[in-house]
Amino acid sequence: MRHLIVAFCSLLLLAGCSTMGTGNFGPSGGGNRTLDAANDDIGSIVVAFDLPRGLGPVPTTQLFTFDAANGGPSEHLRLTMVQANDADLGSQLPPLADGHAYYFFALNDNDKGRLAAAQASSRARGLTAQSIQLGIVPKLCTSGQIDPNALQVTVLGGIPSQTRMTPFLDHMPLTQVNQLPGSTQMPACA
């Protein structure tokens, strides 16, 4: 019974964000292996938002999540991402659809250290990548009238030149993105 309760609580905790899937996006110009949440340098992850015209990311509120199964507070992180450039991603990203643009985010140096410590603690407890969930809590803004039923959002993440870009959100309708826990009403873009 205890295991059932722990499993249910873990499921509720992980439902709070969009977790990384198993897709394979873009050519194999970068690495072609899947991100390993236990052993890769996750602090080097770059997250790419593929957004249609009329939508943008709120620059200082994109949250990256790291959740280790049965871990303490230091293994359940909510880290604010900072805007990054795309210099290292080039051929790893799929071509954009007409009217779409990429927006890039990464972790700051202080959060990279916290993330490395969480990974080390998780590995010391014998956890593998299958016991660690990575996620994104997207915060979006609008620049005019949009139809949330017609727009889709894709968010990819990977380590440049090491792993393939893998989806956190894969062509998710904006109406569903707005219903994700932690996502908020969309303000006007600044």
C-alpha cells in the first residue's frame, strides 16, 4: 500500500510540468543520443521554444524542473532560465514552419551548480535516468489577437553537440499549454 501511495504522490508531483519525451528532432549534426538526466551535464541544456507569430516567451519566467524520485528538497529543483543564443544548435533543430520563430533559454551559472549537486546526490542514491524527470513550465505572452485553438507550441531541449533535441512539448495546442499547472494567463509581450 505504501508503494502505491508513493507512486501516486510522485505522479501528482510530476504532473506539474511538461516532461521530456523521446522524440528525435532535427538532423544528426549534433549528438544523436538521448539526454541522460542522471549522467549528462544537464546544466548545459539549451531549450528552444518554437512559437508561432503572435506568441513569445516571457523572458524571465521560464522554469526548468529537475525531480528525482523520492528525493529531498535539493533533488526537486525549480530553476529560472535565462535567454541564450542559438550559436551551438544550428543543424540540431528542425526547420521552422512559416511564421514561426525560435527563442532560446539556458541555465545561469549558480543554477548549474545546484543542478550538478542534485544529480550527484541522485546518483549517490543509485538513481538512474529513468528515475529523474526533467521538465519545463512555459510562460507565454501575446503580441496581439490570437486564436488559442489554432496555435501549437513546441519546446525542445538538448545539450549542444552531445544529445539530440528532444521535445518537452510536441506541437501541443495552445489551449492545452494554458491548462498546464504553473502556466498562467498570457500577458501582452513587452
